[in-house]
Amino acid sequence: MEIEKQTAIIIGLNLDNEQFEYSMSELAALAAANNLEVVDRLVQKLDHPDKATYFGKGKVEELATTALDHDVDMIIVNDELSPSQIRNLEKKTNTKIIDRTGLILEIFANRARTHEAKLQVQLAKLQYQLPRLHTSASQRLDQQTGSGGGSFTNRGSGESQLELNRRVIEKDISHIKRELKDIQKSDLTQRKQRDAKNIPTVALVGYTNAGKSTIMNQLVQRYGENHDKQVMVKNMLFATLDTSVRKLVFPDNKTMLLSDTVGFVSKLPHQLVQAFRSTLSEAANADLLVQVVDESDENKDLMMQTTKQTLKEIGVENIPMITVFNKADIAGESRPQRAGDDLIMAALEDDSIDELVKIIRENSYSNYTTATFVIPFDKGDIVNYLNSKTNVLSTDYLPEGTKIKAELPSDQLGRLKDFVVEEEK
Ligand SMILES: Nc1nc2c(ncn2[C@@H]2O[C@H](COP(=O)(O)OP(=O)(O)OP(=O)(O)O)[C@@H](O)[C@H]2O)c(=O)[nH]1
Ligand SMILES: [Mg+2]
């Protein structure tokens, strides 16, 4: 059965910003991602937002009329508004107002699947709600009619109800924070264990819907320790809300940890960035970032700027990054095409993935060295270790033991040094 969609008007304030048009079309996509039908679009150009109503007086009147004409369920504003601006606009338009932050929070809430993601979204939502407790029209209505069944409430008891609500939310926030801390403590332990093994880690980052999870799956399918541990790929905004880490083992026994992360969007609410800090810290701890860009999107340059800003916001700086311009098949560009460490590619094509793997490997294994060992015959465990954990290039049998030439991380040479007869960088 088709559920009837709720309708909305989107409206934005153009403060002479070059990103304005792009952020408006993105707002429409965000609304669609939340299953809303956008029936009209209004824009106002101003030097400064109005303190009380965000838009100017004439525009607010136009908004009220338009909302009435279309009989919409809500009006979506392209920025985060103050609680009083939402309240004033709702009063003047008689329509529910949702700001960009509220909309994105809603999408995240609908997408969250794991316990951790759900808690993180809930935390962000509560932090957003706290200063807005009094704002929504429906909430005021609830308070007026009195949820306890009383026929009327005077102003005094209304305020204490507000105070009560605030305390409940504050308590919820600290409860969630505690629970998240526990979950994240075990994540941290896992990461420390991985770090101790000294495997290079690579994180896929970038805009939502650019193709990060698709690339992850391609690599897992070929080189994954478990080939079937695929992640979800979907043509929608914010398909991925959890960080997944997978171990790759290449035919030469070199290993790598690959992580797929939450996608970015312009003006990503700071409450979400804060709440998802730990999920995103997988990227912050990577040795190499692979920025995935949708080459077929006309706004790709602005998307790259947004990615840069967001990475900075979560404290990711000074990690080497390569950029892949994905979906070149849709853009109609020849591929794979390499320029330095960057690549024009298509995630579903084999030769593109081969080239990508080459670039990632070149940037991940520069600390590898080639050494020749002679191992006495009574040290079979060391021969086994070299065979299973390093890239063995040749094996010979000498009277004094097994001669093995192998490629391995140089910091692993230490405990094998007694057996090294030759080393070349
Ligand atoms: N034609 C084409 N489609 C692609 C390519 N890469 C990904 N897609 C499609 O783009 C959509 C989004 O891909 P995902 O891998 O889910 O994107 P993502 O970056 O993980 O998105 P989020 O999880 O939302 O951040 C899916 O429908 C993919 O099939 C490509 O190179 N060419
Ligand atoms: Mg994804």
C-alpha cells in the first residue's frame, strides 16, 4: 500500500553565498530522503537574517499565503533557527516549521540501525531539543490542554511543567552519554589491539552517496578476510551511519584494515558531529584517507570543500589523503585515469578497482623491506611464520637451513634479526 506523503515548502535565505543554490537543492534532496514531497520553494535575498522571524516581513507573509494555498504539512527552512524564530514563524504561518538541523536529525533517526548509532542520534536530538522545549505548536497545544487530563493549566504550572521536561531531558542526556562511553570503551580496546598489530589502516571518507560503501564492498569481495562481510549500499542519503572495519589480505600476505564511515553533507549539524565523534574517530586514526567524490555531480567542488571542513571539525588533519573521482561512468569520462595519487574511476568496474588497489598499496606499504633469512631446520615455527604472514619471494634449501627471501614491514625485522643474512630497502 502506498502511504500518502506529507507535503512541505522549502525556503532559504540567500546571504549572498556562493553555496546557496547548491544548499537549496540539497535541502530538497534531504526532504525527499525523509519521504516528504516538496511542493514549492521560496527564496529571499537579505544582508542579515531578521532576528525575530529570520526572513523579512513581506516574505513571511508570502510564506503564510503559500502555505495556506498548498495546505502543506510543514515548512522547511534551510538553516538552523533559534527557538524563538521557530516559534514566531509558526505563529505567523500557522504551520509547523522544521529547520535544516531538525530535518537531518530526523533522517539520521530513521536510518540508525545499531544500538550505538541509535544512541548517538538520540543524544544529538535531545541536545537539539533542550533549548527548544517550548517551541513547537503541537507541544504548546499539549501543554494547554494538559496531558494529565486537567481542563486548564495556569501559567505557573505550565512553567513548572517546562522545568520538569527540561530535567527529564537532561537526565536522559547524561544516561545516554554514560551508556555510549561504555560501548566506546570496548571499541577503543579493540582499536588498541589492532594498533598493536601494526596493520596499516585506510578510511573511506567523503560526501553521502558518493560510493564509499560500494568501493568497500568491491575490496571486501576480492580481498576480504571474510568475503561475505559486505556493507549496505543504497542510492539514498546517509545509507551508512556506522563505521565498519574490514580486514583485507592481499595475495602477497600484506594486510590492511579498511573502514567505511558516515557520509558528510553541507551544514552537518554540530550536535550530530559531536554525537558521532567516536564513530568518525575511525577516520581520525587512519594512516591514509581515501576521499571519494561523485564525479558526476555538478556540485562536486563544493562537496569537496564541505568534506574538508567537516574533517577539520572532527579533528582530522595532517593524515595523508588521496582523492578518487568516482562514478566516471555516469560522468562519461574515460577511466581509470590516474593523476599522481588521484584517480578517476568507476566503482563497479574491475580495472578501476585494480588501479585503486595499486594506489592504496603504494601509499600504505612504504615501510616494507625485503630481507633474506637463513633459518635452521629446528626453527620450523619461524619458517611457518614467514610463509603465512609475509610475502615470500623465494625459498631454497641450504645445508645449514631454509633460505627465504621475503617482504615484510621493517619493524617486524627486529625479532627475526638473528636469521637475517641480507636486507635491501
Ligand atoms: N553508476 C555508478 N553508480 C555508483 C558508483 N559507485 C556507487 N554507485 C551507486 O551510488 C549509490 C550510493 O552508493 P553508496 O556506496 O551507498 O554511497 P556511500 O558513499 O556509501 O553513501 P552514504 O553511506 O550515504 O554515505 C548506490 O546506488 C551505488 O550503486 C559508480 O562508480 N558508478
Ligand atoms: Mg555508505
